[in-house]
Amino acid sequence: MIMKNRFLQLACAAIITSIGFISCSKDSGTVTIITSTSVNSLNSAGSDGHFSFYSLETGQQIASSDSATAKWDIAFRSTTILINGGTSGPANGGAFVQRGVTFDTYNTISTDSTFKIDGINGVVRAIPTGSGNGWYSYNFSTDIISPIAGNILIVRTASGKYAKVEIQSYYQNAPTMPDANSVSRYYTFRYVFQANGTKTFN
Amino acid sequence: MFKHIVTIGFCCFTITTFAQQNKTTADTLQAKNNLDEVVVTATRSERKLSNVAVPVTIINKKTIQQSGSLRLNDILNEQAGLFITNSFGSGLQMQGLSPDYTLILIDGEPVVGRTSGVLDLSRIAVANIKKIEIVKGPSSSLYGSDAMAGVVNIITENPYQNTYGASLRYGSFGVTDISANTTVIKNKFNLSAQGNFYNNNGYNLNPSSSAQTLDPFYNYTLQAKAGYKFSDKTKWTVNARYFNQLQTTNPYKDVDASNNAFVFSGNETTKDVNISNTLEHKFSSAVKSYLRIYYTDYQSATNQSYIYNNPSNNIYYNDYFEQTFTRLENQTDIAITSKSNLIIGGGWIFDNVKSNRYDESIVTKKNNIGYLFSQYDWQINNWWNVIAGMRYDYNQNYASHVSPKLAMQFIPVKKLKINASIGGGFKAPDFRQLYLNFTNTSAGTGYTVLGNNEVAAGMQLLQRQGQIQSVNQVFYNAALQPLQPETSTGINLGFNYTFTKKINLNINFFRNDVNNLITTSPIAQKTNNSFVYSYFNLNKVYTQGFETEIIYKPIKAIQISVGYQLLYTADKHDIDSIKSSAGVYGRDNGVVYRLTLKDYKGLFDRSKHSANIKIYYENKNGWFANLREIYRSGWGVQDLDGNLLLNRGDLFTKDFFQTNISIGKFFNNGLKVQAGCDNVFNWKDIINSPNIPGALFYAGISYSFTQHKK
């Protein structure tokens, strides 16, 4: 029902570079509580040791000085993704990796789904790290990180609402065929945020 | 990723033998009908090619020379179904199986020294060998470990008349090849010796990079074969070979993680010694025995150091690897009746490896292998031949293994020969898979690889040091199990039909099922985000297809051959995953879809179709010319959608086309001139085939003098 128009999405993506993030607006003219957003090349290099914090609810990047608040929902640093809950943040966020679905057709979070939270010392993460465990696979012969097709992240935000997130690329400007020269740690992802607190996305 | 390691490929059946030629020239090798040629590799005894029940290809000296091939990879690349891989040197993919699974022999004795399972074929000069025999399908029943896909045997010339000769060739990229050889026969003693020097200036396919695509190198090979005939019953032969190569790393500029420029340079030396001793004795007209002692030593050392902005200890990368392999073997051939022969044999192998790859310092690892083999060959009647063989390998470091084989030949009508064989192959875990304990510091990524024997202690240490961020429990548990040998079953069914003296058709269907494939995969992720890898038996793969060749000789001076191979490969685990209710998802042009079996493309690095057309011409006046076309359909090189298997939407190479031509003339006085071009149309794929620099032109001259026996 929502899906912002694709042209706008592309236009927004084209404007933003490197540290860019982008929140495309809701469909103009209709009142909806579902937002679809594409984020292009969010820098997660963590060169200062900090994660890059992001609010799915507002579509804004959040300053790392606000890391101890409920302002952010997910955070990125290289291949690690945190949620705002458990040992990672003060809010009640959670997440799990839904395997074997396509982003567009996944519309309902089943009632028996368990949202995980980040545990101690990063031993347990809501979104597990490691090749093949969570959102990506690592190919050591090419040294390339590829998002696993069919795996999406189901996130409970800091405010207890729900979003589905698909990581599309780990490389700057999301090249179709990343190679040794591609710059890594740049997240390109899209997500749908349901603002009314229900577990449906349509 | 495991698919990369598990590379499995394809194969084709080619009996490529050159026929017609000028009787007046000195080094003419007359091959009347290639089916009359004698092969030794398939049964460890001399048999006519037409009488061998397993797929065999012979490439003779004339084909090698007229094709202008210098190294083993040059000539094997022109055989349909043989795929030359290009990581860790030029490896050979055969019958759908990766380079790890083909045994390379020189005069029946194994060549050792593999990197990541690959034996670099370019180490072997082929200009002066007698012929190459290629046996396809599992041959572990005769040769033991590694002969899972097949065996390539380089047969050197036996000294039979006094000769001397020399040749010189120069071509693109400074490729210079100089050879000299001599043979002396004196009463009961004979000696042949030859030397070869090869230089390549290297090339750079990517001008924006300061690193050469191929660093310059040169090598030389010295070879000698001596024989002494004590009596008509007793003969002694010694065969020695020495290879030495030096490759220089041109100064290479790069930047480190903090963006500081640095430069390093260095070199890599490779040495290879092979010495074999054979004492042959005929106890009676029915019993003949061979006692063989073989020693080989392979050494490779890489030393690269910083020459600008030296960060600490001046060492950029140091690698040392040495393998010594000593084998004592007896083989006895017994003619039980005029129609049945028995071969029995046994031996002991001392296999030692000394390297810094297994630990921080240089350590030595040893393995001892004992084996027994036998083969019974029974010509039941004039249309039915049966060969049954079996080999038992005892291994100090892991379980012993039995490899059986059964082959049959039927000749229902005179023009048709049907060959059927089934055999077991195996490959023992190698030193690297058992003992590797390596953390890469030079690449800046800091990944760790732990062999099977090291994984428990290695992981405990890393965990104690707090270096482990997360563990892939499934793979880690698998890695803790003792490694088993990889095993295979191969079936070949071949038909050879001679339409007329001018046309011969060969077709061979094959299927290989490999179990317990040793794969490598991350077992844990370190806190620095790099991975810990180990080895474990996991995958089951198959390769199947057929290979065919038609040889047509329209007139005496011309031979045309057309070869083709169709290959299907799959990892059975991938197929199960695709069929499972959870399914596997892929991404094609950004669109995520659920895979069907149709979307699955099998194993990486395999061409589904490969073909060649070769035309050889030679007339009575000594002129020769040839045209060889090689085609391979694109092969999968990289997973792009994180599902780790190869499917629609992943990265494939473009189709491979190469056209090679050569022209030359033999003169009556033993002189030969030749010029040619490989890859006439300048096919290139800089990313996926950096071993192919484009068109290569060359010209050469050789002289050969033979003192004919009176």
C-alpha cells in the first residue's frame, strides 16, 4: 500500500554520498503510518571507535553522543549491527534474522517469533556476527562481504515498534560486483517501518 | 567459498596423435595409426592404446613440437575437457575434479610440491619429452592417493640412437627458450642428457597498478637418463632431473591501513630434484620384476622485504616450503597363461614436509605410507577383456584405505570397441589440512587458518587470549572431528568406432561421485573481525558428462580433429538445500528470488561446454602448419548474493576463445624453423584469467642430428 515511488528513492540515493543517509518521505497526499526508506552508503567505518547510530523511526543518523539514549534503533560498525536493547542500549529494542524470505512479500511478523537482545561482551547478539550466521557471508578467496539473499532483519525499535530491514550492500555506492578496490563498511539498506505498533507491514 | 576450494571440473576424451609426416626428416616420429600406440600408465604395463579399457589420451612429441608448446600447461590447455586453472600456478582440472585430484608423474614417478593442492604444471618443460599419457577416471587402484580424477604421465625419451640437437626460440614478453640434448649409446651403456633454459619477462595487464600481473622469472631444467644392460635379463636405469626457478618481485608500492605508502620487493625460488633408479630383471619368460628407488625434493622459498618505509623488522612476507618424498617399490609382472597376466607390487613411502606455514618457525612434519597393489588382466576371448585391480594403502597419520577397480573391454564388431570401468579413488588429507597453523599478518586482515590437528589447541589459545568474537558452532564441531580421506567412485563408459581408415569417433560418458570432500570454512570470527578457518569433511559432489572426439584424415597430409565436452557438476548439499522447505535465495540484478534447480549452476570454475577444433597439415617436403581453436563457455567465479553457491545472478566469466597457429619447415639436414602465434585474436580477461596476457608471437630454430643405426 505504501512504497514510495521508486523515482524518488533513486533520486534521493543519487544525492547522498559517502556518509549520506536518506529518508525518503511518505507518499505525498496519503496519510500512512508505514514508511519505506532506502539508505545509501551509510558509513560504518568506526574509525573513531564509535558505531554509527541510526533511527529507523525518524530516518535520521544519530550522534554517537546520544548512544546512551533511546533515540536510536540500530547501530553499525563494520560488519556488526547492534540493536538498542540488552547490553547495547538502554531501550527495549530487539531483533532477529528472518531467513528465506523476500523483503517485499514478508508482511507479517508471526506471533511465535522471538526477538533477541544483545548479550554480554558481544557473545550473543540479536543479529549474530560471523559469516553465514546473520546478514552476510564472507568469501575469503575474494575478501568480499555479501549480504545473504533472502535474509532480512526484523527489528523492534527503541520505542517498541517494528521494522523490516534488508541490507543490500556493504560497499560504498553499492556496486553490483564489488571487487578488491571497493570501499567497504558502507551500508546500503532499505527498510519498512510500521509506526502503529502492529506487526504487519501492509 | 567452499566451492572455490572444492573445485571440480570436467573432462574430455581426446586421442590426439599426429600421424602423417615426412619420412626424410631426422626427428620424424612415425605414428601409423594412433590406436597402435603403446601406453604404460593405464595398467602399469605396456599395452596398445586400442586394448586399454579405460579412457586414455596420448599426446606425442610431434604434436607438442608442432603446436609450439614449451611447458606442460601449454599443451594440456589444448585438450578438450582439460581446464588449466590459474590460482597457485597452472593447475589441471580433469573430469570435473580440481587440480588436487590429479596425480602428475614423470616416467611413472610422482612429482610433489603442491600449493593449496595445486601442482604448477609450468614447472615441467615438455619440448623434449617422448609423449604425455593422460588416464582419466580414478586410478588409485594402481597409484594410490591423489589419482582420483586421473593420472598424467610424462614419458621421457629412451636413448636408442646417437643424437644431438639444440633449439632456440624467442617470442613476446621476452619469452626465450633454449634447449640442447645429446644421446650416447656405447655397447651396453646408454646416456641421454638435456638442458633447457626458459625466460619470461612478465607483463602487467593493469597499468594503473604498480604490481606486475606476472613477475619476471627464468628457470632451467637439467635432465639425464642413463641405462646399463647387464645382460638380456637384467637392466638398470637411472633418471635424474633438476629444476630451478627464480622469480623476482618488482618493487611494489602500496599503502597500509593508516594510508602510509610503503614499497617492498623480493624473490621466489623454486627447486625440484627427482632421481629414480630402476633395476629390471627377467626371472623367466613369464616373470619380470622391477625394483625402484625414487627420491624427490621440492623446495620453494619466498622472501619479500620492505625497501621503503620499513615499519619494523624489514620482512614483508617470508615463506618456506620443502617436501621430500622417498619411495621404495617392487613390481612383479607374471604371465600366468598366454591370456592372463598378474601384476603384484608393494612399496613404502617416506613423506616429509618442512615449512614455516604450519607454525611461526620452520617445523618438520612426517608421514609414512605403505602399500600393496595387484592387478589381474584376463583376455577371456577375442572380444572380451577384463582387468581387475586393487590397492591397499596404510597410512601412519590417518585411516588406511582400499581402492578397487574393474575395467572391461568388449569388441562386438571389429570396428567398435566398448570400454566400461568403475573404480575407487581417494585423496589423503595433506599436510596443510592437518597441520596448518597460520595467521596472516601481511595482508593486514589477520585471519587464521588451523589444520585439523591444530584446531582444538589453536582455538583454545585464541579464546583464552580473548581474540574470539563468535563461533560457528556447527562448523567448529565438524572441524574437531578427525579428518578422513576424500573418496570417490568413478564410472566411465566409452565407445570407439572406426568408420573408415579416415574417420574415427570416440565418445566417453563419465560420472564421479566424491564423498567426504575436505572443505575449508570459517569456524569463528575474531575480535578484529577477521576469521578463523579450518578444514573438515563435509561436502559431497558429483561431476558427470561426456567427452567426444572425431578424428578425420581426408588426405594423408591433413588431420582434423573436433573435440567436445559437456559437463555437469553439483554439490549435493546445495541441491538438498535448494529442495528443502526453507529453500535458498539468490539475487539477480538486485532482485531477490528463491532458487530452483534450474537457477543452480553447479560448482565454481567449471565450463559447461568446452570444445576444440584442430587442423594439422604436413607435406612431403617438410612443411607443416596447424590451426588450433579452443573454446570454453563462461565459468562461475564469484558468489555475489551471500548464499555461497553458484546461481543465476552470480559472477561468471565471458566465454573463452583462443586461436593458436603455427607454421614451419623441416629440412633434410635436420634443421627446423618454426613461427607461430598463440591467441591470435588477443582474447583477454584481466580479472579472471590474468594468466593470459593476450597474443603471443614466437619464432624458433632447431637442429637435430641423428646417427642412424646400421
